[in-house]
Amino acid sequence: MGLTLTEKILDDHLVEGELEPGEEIGIEIDQVLTQDTTGTMVWLQFEALDLDEVQTELAAQYCDHQTYQFDFKNTDDHRFLRSAAGTYGAYFSRPGNGICHNVHKENFAAPGKTLLGSDSHTPTPGGLGQLAIGAGGLDISVAMGGGAYYVEMPEVVNVRLEGELPEWATAKDVILEMLRRLSVKGGVGKVFEYTGPGVESLSVPERTTITNMGTELGATSSIFPTDEHTREYLARQGREEEYVELAPDEDAEYADELTIDLSDLEPLIAKPSMPDNVVPVREVAGTSVDQVIIGSCTNGGYEDILPAAKMLEGRQINRKTEMIIAPGSKQASEILAREGWTAELMAAGVNFSEATCGACIGIGHVPASESVSLRTFNRNFEGRSGIEDDNVYLCSPEVATAAAIKGEIVDPRDLADELGDLEDPGFELPDAYDGSKTDIIAPDEAVDDSLIKGPNIGNAPIGEPLEADIAGEVLLKMEDNITTDHIIPATSDILMYRSNIEKLSEFTLSRVDETFAQRAMDADGGVLVAGENYGQGSSREHAAMCPLYLGIEAVLAESFARIHRANLFNFGILPLTIDSETYAKIEQGDDVEVVTDVAEAVEAGEEEFTVRVNDDWEATTTLKASERERRILAAGGKLRLTKQQYEDGGDAAPADD
Amino acid sequence: MGLTLTEKILDDHLVEGELEPGEEIGIEIDQVLTQDTTGTMVWLQFEALDLDEVQTELAAQYCDHQTYQFDFKNTDDHRFLRSAAGTYGAYFSRPGNGICHNVHKENFAAPGKTLLGSDSHTPTPGGLGQLAIGAGGLDISVAMGGGAYYVEMPEVVNVRLEGELPEWATAKDVILEMLRRLSVKGGVGKVFEYTGPGVESLSVPERTTITNMGTELGATSSIFPTDEHTREYLARQGREEEYVELAPDEDAEYADELTIDLSDLEPLIAKPSMPDNVVPVREVAGTSVDQVIIGSCTNGGYEDILPAAKMLEGRQINRKTEMIIAPGSKQASEILAREGWTAELMAAGVNFSEATCGACIGIGHVPASESVSLRTFNRNFEGRSGIEDDNVYLCSPEVATAAAIKGEIVDPRDLADELGDLEDPGFELPDAYDGSKTDIIAPDEAVDDSLIKGPNIGNAPIGEPLEADIAGEVLLKMEDNITTDHIIPATSDILMYRSNIEKLSEFTLSRVDETFAQRAMDADGGVLVAGENYGQGSSREHAAMCPLYLGIEAVLAESFARIHRANLFNFGILPLTIDSETYAKIEQGDDVEVVTDVAEAVEAGEEEFTVRVNDDWEATTTLKASERERRILAAGGKLRLTKQQYEDGGDAAPADD
């Protein structure tokens, strides 16, 4: 049986497990990327590992989310990240140099390599044959420390492309069509592998628009084979030597297959407020438009902005519509400026922005109330633009520009008919991507050799290896369905402390009991008790990190939400399941002692743990965990385990490598 | 006796008073400008005037402060301002088109005309012979309604320029030298008139750097005569027909005179944290620099950025220093882009921003903690950059760029010696300022013909003509030295409601008594009692507007701070002075009735007003006010008076015009 391209790359990097869908596999990571909102904690965790340098082939730190630097904490974060990259041997991309996915694609993405990134759109370089996966911050820290990345083996789905895109249809319409067919849940647990004769009609930047937005399908990743387009793209970036020919075997077996005939596509648009709410543009034509933005990691490249510039040459945008262009990278900005397009766009009435994620994450250019905004971005979740009840549509640069010209949504084919002199600008690549690379500081040019921490940057908490005894007071007894938002709220007044666990911990469970954090600090540790479904909701790791910081050693709950349970293991907190009788009987303030020798029992694979309450009565609790989870827990969490493995001289390299 | 240039322009526009220093004069206003943070209230007040259109020759509304549109309220404000400009016949400069002073200079500033603007750097176009003055928002509304602007006749000071600037010294060093000599208080109540043989060595953009920053001297305005430079500047902007030859009489008498020999100047720098803390650059050479920003209304023109571009051509900025360029206008951005300089700057590592006030007012690119920032701006007050304890230096673009190259403060003369191939870029003007003007919407192209108010935009309160009776409960009795910060706090959570008086009024005097606003609303009016120096501190008009909205009809205080007292007149609230005995005796909750016929007594010029308390005892209070103040008060405030004058068919035009 032949292998899919995904399987081939995974097989090359396999450290543990079998390539069976649903099975947990461990893979070696070649490259990692982090950005500025997730990167500070990644590096603080890496600092806690106490290693001298990054163990992956390449690590790259980007500053792209908070580049307007509205608060000194943003600027401090950027300085800290520069110092971390310098200290530990990562590349540092300066604020203003662009979005991580764009800059990584331009400078580092390599066919056949694995990339792990602390950003959900990490799969972008799948467009040039890299297997790229988004993950949590701790996974990145561990990978940088040489640890494998563990993931459920995804199903590989074949997306067969046929034909060629007709006039005015673009790569954005390919992925919008995928979303229209499959919905935002259609890709969960899957990798989409694009194949078929239509592939060769798409350039690398078009392919990365598709792989980038595979994230909106919920996919683990998306990937294209490599070909002459890939080689030429790398050559234009001065990196032809990194080209590798990659394709699935001819007899590869896919879990599923679907076909898109490119020639059937037409301009599509995702209506508010979900990326899969896709209809033909003509269906919403005539809707008045207040704001148009071209940019983001999906459509912020040189090739994405060029069509807008060509469409606007000699024209002006509608006076009632604001149009902003935020290039995805400075490479894009610089080439556009050098070729004169920036001046043309400005003359047409466009507001040209710094290269930043910016508006896509609600930072800057928030729409006016009760207004319509057309954006070339990848997400239009309600409120993401920075205002509740927003009306954000997602579309191609061509559709966005047509709306800016007419002041309302219009199919560019119809606008072309109306104007008479508007032509499909097509998709054009430059001779070379000759934007300078002065904004990337290589490890050997590093400015700093030690960490620079502003007053809001603390340390990452790290667990201690499990001991025989766990005992303490029940500091809080909670109801069913406590969310991670209850454990650590994400309102903006609290979110700003995400690099400062000491400060952030003051808010732990404050929505349940305002006195909790102080009591936990005073008690020097203790345990938590909860009902069903403890830790549901957002995957945030801080919901385990802050209790760890406060000294919580165990959580006794009737049941745990899946991701939070994993986070408790990852941070070395013992998650014990109790029955409803025990839940009913145990009270806040009780003294709890785990009678079983915890360290020994966890390592021995035991499932039953006896708990003694107030030295008065006993209950049986259970720990169901895989061998890997037990190893992590016993070690005191994933960070501690990685640190230990490194100290023992082990690493994550596959045995046959 | 000959006239100064200032006196000539004032004489041409005089509506009331004599040109004697210290005397109040009323002048006709030809042009007004407003920006986005002050403009909303200006237009709401104009709306309250109930006029069909702006009465000045020209009104221009700019969007420059909040152009990153961080919050939907910013975007809503911009939409409202566009609708106000369209409705009432003003020019509208779109967000992204640049800073009001730069765009006004390029498009509208005209020699010999008067300009009133709701921004402290309004005097900028003094560099081309316009008499331009910054004022409060209500003054702008009144001027737009056809009312005169009243100001104390300033002293006119002759600044005689001799010689020519040596290499690496710039216009910025001229104004820094002025600040070094005269301090930030040295210009209070004065207009600086630049004369002498050195004038002709300075181009218009250099002159406007000087006049712009005259504001930092505390000056009422600064002005240059016109000459061939002025004509050429206007011709390059396509406005040569607006040229007028203007100069002081040869025998003009000045209140004071000082001489600056330009050839004596060298690169200067203002150290933290005051613009007059000026020393030679060499005195602080070697200070490590984290951030450099070129931009603002002082040094954000094409000619200001060009030297930086030339200095950086073929070089890179220091890796430890971030450099941001925020052009003052899109005209500057567009020409720089068209000539290829934008691409060169990007290649050197510069982060190129939108055209905005931005960082100069602490919005974006806030310095990191304990870092040094060199900026070409006009102010470095502590905390203005967005972080307390900042270290912001002010200097020329050349000094800023030299620091970006070396990573530390360095006199560019010394850097030139060190590098061997760095030359003074000089000051170069373009052939023509050919940036397009699509971002200015003229009144006849207006998008809107009615106001568009988002949910945060309310109405301006307007007083009612004084009646015979004023009576009500003492809703609050306050101590001495109540500030306008007590009356209306300016913390950011409250500041965001400055366009929403209804909402803002909820915070009135909340720092003194949290129940006050609600009690005032419930009581449907009443009076305030205070000790000495009521209303000291910031000049904010909202400290009168909000009490007016809550129905306060009179304030009884032992004494009033000067500006707040004027604001009480302007908003139609009766300020009565009481003696210490009355202050001691009167209590919160007392019923107060002004026995004197208020309307009649105010108009008749009476100074004594009898007040009856609890129908039990009486006290004599006093009102000292000029005839103009009495007219304003009787009418129900300045807005109401202007409205009334307009309805009566009167206007502010001088009798002999």
C-alpha cells in the first residue's frame, strides 16, 4: 500500500507510535515558530528548562500581533523576545517585519520538514510541501528543548483539483468553496492533501492562501505536493537548494476524497459571522460597504495586493468607503513600494498600514457601529473585529477592491461590465522577491546574550517530581461545568498579565471565590474539588499554570474536560476522579490526604488511589492515564520531564536517524 | 508708528477692541480647523446652533489622532465627522490622510488670513504668513457660526534671524535654541515675529517647523513674513494665486526683540522631560538608544523624512534600535513612495507607519520600560509617550537618524567623521508636491447630508436665556481648591465619553460625592457651593458642560479659578462670589433663592445679588463681570448668544468690511 505525502513526512519524523488514524504518535520537529502574544510564555517555559540553546534545526520568533505597541507591555514583550531569541539561538523578526506565517514562508519554510508553531495558522507553508501544525505554547517549548510532539494521527483526505480558475475567481474562492462544502468542523482530525491536475495551475502564494485557511476547516494541517512552482518560489527567495520533490505515492490510500473543479468556481464571499457562511458574491451584491481591508496571513502577500493596485490604477475608491492595506510582510511592502504600486494605491485613497496582524485580531481599524466591513482575512467570528454585532465579510482581494470602487458589494465580473475598462488583473509573480532581510536578526548576529524582562514579565512555573505524599486542605469546592474562563478570566484587564504568572495568579478562580488566590497563597498549597466537566471551554494553559503557581497539587472532580485534563498532566497536577457520593460528602476546608504512595502508584500504572478525609473517612478515587501521561505527571509535568530527559542525555531523535 | 505684521493682520480682522497689549480684542476668523479628538464636540455645539452651514470662508475637519481606530468609538467619530463636514459645508480629510497641521498647510493655509483651530499646534502655517491661533472647541463652534474670536491682544516680539545654518544644523535647532533661551513659559501672551536677513535662507517647511513648535514656548502664535519662498511653496502646491506679500513696516515697534545668528547653531537636543531642557547633542552623546521616531506635525514633512532616507541609503539601522517613520501627511508618504525612498527606508530596517499623530500623543509605539526614545516631535512631557518615567528626547531628523545608525546618541558631525562617507543631506524641496488629493472630500462632493451618530455620540448641551428667578437646593457643598479633575475626571475609562455628555455627566463630581450626579438628575436642578479657587487646573470645558447638562444654574464660591469662571459664563451658569461667613453658614440641602431679578440685574451691570436661604436668612453675593461676559451669561452662554445673534441677522464681520 502506498503512502500519502502526509504519511511520508510523518514516517520520516516518527519517534513513537504507529501511523494509524486516531493513534497517538510522537514526531520530531525540525522547525518552530512563535509570535509575540504566545511567544513570551514559550520562552519563559524554555528558560525554565535551563538549556543553553534551542535544539531544533531552526526556531524563529516573530513580532506581528501587537506591533502598533499601544502599551509599553507590548514593546517590553518585543524586547524580551529579541533577548530570548539572542540568548537561545533563534532567529528574531523585528516588529514591523510582518506576520509570522508570511515571513516564515519567505525565509525558512522548507518542503518535507516539520514545523510546529504557537499560532493556529501555522499550516500556511503546507503550500510548499512543509508539514506544519499549530500547537500550544508548552508544546513549542518542549519541541525547542528537543522533545517530540505528540498528536493524534490524523485522517488524510485527498482534495483533488481539476481544471483551471476562470477569470475573477481566485485561490481564496477555492478555500471558501471548501468551507462552503465542509463547514468549520469539516476538517477536525484531518489533513487535507491537495492533488490532481489542477494543482499545477496554482502558484505557491495561491497554494498558501488555501493551506492557511485550512485552519478554518478545523484541520490539523493542509499540504500540497512540490513541483516546478515550488522550486521557482524558493529560487525567487534565493533558497532553491532547499527544494525537495515530494508527492504522494500513486497508490496512496486516503481516508476520504473530494473533487473541486476549479473551472466551476466563481467569486465567493463568507457572510457574517462565520467563515463557512459562504455564498456567491452576486447573492449579496448591493450591500453598502463602509470599510475594506486587504491583508492578513491569508491574502497579505505581494501577489495579493498587486491585483488591488492594478484595479485601482488611475481610479479612486468610493468616498464613502475606507480602504486599508496592511501587507503581510515588509518584503511585500518593499517590493510594492519599489515598483511604484504603493504610491498608486495611496493616490487612489488607500491608507497604507504597517505590516501587522492588526485588524484581523481586532487591533486597529475596528469597524464603525452598524457598518459593513469586507476583509481578505480568514476569520469573521462575531466580535473578533473589535466590536460586538459586527458585519464582517471574507473575500478575495479582487472582490474587496471592487467593493471599494463601487462602495457596495459587487461581483467584479459585473463591475467590469459596468465600467467597461476594468480587467481581471490576474495573478502575477515578481521576478525575484528582492525585499531586503535586514529585519531578521540571525542567531549569530544576536544583540542580546541574556534575557531582558520588563516589570510585567515574570517566570514560568515549573512542577516538581511527584512525591509519595499529597495532602492539604480543600481550598475550594466547586459546582459542575466550571470553565477555564472561571479558572483564569480572559477579559482585557486580566489578559495583559499573561506573561506574568505571579500577577495573573491573583485572579485564579476569582469568578468563583474572590478570596481563593489569597487563601491558597496563605495555605501554601492544597487541593481543589469540583463536580462534572471541570475545566471545559478554551484550551488555555494558564488555567493549569496559575493553580500550579499557587501550590495546588491535586484536583478531585467527578469528571474533567479533555483538554484541561491534559493540561493538568502537562503541568504536573494530579487529576483524580471521584464518585458523586464522595463529591457530596467532601466539604471545603476538609483536610485531604492521599493514602496511596502517589509517586509509586502513578509510575506503576495503578488506577485506584485511596484518599483519607479529616483523618476520619476514606474514599477511592481513580486515575486513568496513558503511560506517557503517567511519565509526564510523575516527572512534575511536561517541562520538568523534558528538562530531565535532556539532563539524562536523551533526545527526541528517531532511533533510525 | 509702523505696524508689525501681526498687528496688520489683526487690524484687518478687528471687530472689537484696540490693539493694545493686554486688552481684549475680537477678531474675525477666515478659516477654522478641527481634528478628531476635539472635533466631535465642536460639531455637536455647532449642531446646537441650528445653522444650515459654516459661516467662515473655510472650515476643515481632519482625522489624525485616533487613526489606528483602536476602538469602534474612534471609527464612529470619524464617520460622524465626515457626516458633519458634509452636512455643514466643511472639507473632510479622511483618516490616513495625515495630521491636520500638515494637511492644512499643504491645501488651505493662506498668507494674511486668520485661522482658528482646536489644537494647540494650530500656529504652524505662521510659516507662510498666516495668523493662526489655537483655541477651545466652543470658540471654534462660535467662529464657524460667524462669531468673532476674543483674545487678549498679545505682545509682539521680534526674533531677528541673521546668518545661515551651518552643516548639520536645522530649523529644529532654531526653535530648540528659542526654547533653551526662553523656556516653555517664555512666550505666554506673545506672538513671535521672525524677521531679519536670516529669514530668506529658510524654506517654508523649515519655517513651519519653527512656528509649529512656538507652541512649546507658550506663545499665542508665531509668524514669518512672506517672500519668494512662500510664493514658490504655494506654486508647488498649485495655489500660487493665494500668495500675498506681507511684511512688518520698517518702523514697526516691537514689545521686545532678540537675535539668533543661525551660523552659531549646532545640533541640539531636548533632554527628558521638557521641550526646553535643551543641550548640544554632544553633551549627551553615547546614550544608548532603543527607539527612534521621525514624524509629527513638527518634522513629518517630505523634506523632513528625505534627509533620513538619504542618510540611510545603502546602510542599515542598528540592530538594537527600532526606527519608525510616521509621515505627517499622505502627500509626504506618496511622494516618498513615488521617488523610491520608502523602499530604501524599508530596506534599511525602518518600520513605515500610516500618516498619523500616533506616537506623539502616546497612541502606538509606546517606548519599552526604562528605555530611551529619540523623536523629532515637539513635546516630551513625562508620560506623554504612553509610559510613566519615560526618557524621550526631541531632536532633528538628522540627529534621530544618526542615533538609529549608531545605536546611541551621536552628533551627526561626529558620526560623519567616524563613517567617512556620510554627508549632510541638506534640505531639498521637490519639484512639485504632486501627492494626490483624493483623501480630501470637498463640501460639494460630500457623502452625507445629515449627521451619523454612533451610540457613543450624544448632543451638546445648550443653556437657556437667564430668567428672573434662580432657586434650588444646595446639592453639594465642597471644600477649597476643587479642580476640574474633580468635576470631570480625565481617566481613560471616562475620557472615552467626551462626545457623550449624557453619559459623561454621570461622572460629574463623582470624586467628591458619588451620589451627586444621580441626586442632581432627580432634583431637576439646583446650585453648587464651594470654597476658594473653585475649578482650578485643566481648562476642560466639560467641567461646565456636564453641570449644565445636570441642570445646575448657579455656583456660589468664595473664589473661582480664572479659566473655569470663563467657562461658567460660556455655558450660562451664574458664578456668584460669597464671603467666608456665608460659606460657613450655608449647608448642603439648604434651599437657596436669588432674590434679585437675575436676568435684569445681570444685564444692568449690577454687582450685588441677594440670596435668601431656607426662607430664613439672607446674604449678599457678588458678580464681577465685563459687559461681554454679562451678555454671554444673560443669553444662556456663548453658544446661545451666537445662535441668537445669527437669528437676529447679525454677524461678526467688521463694520468697515
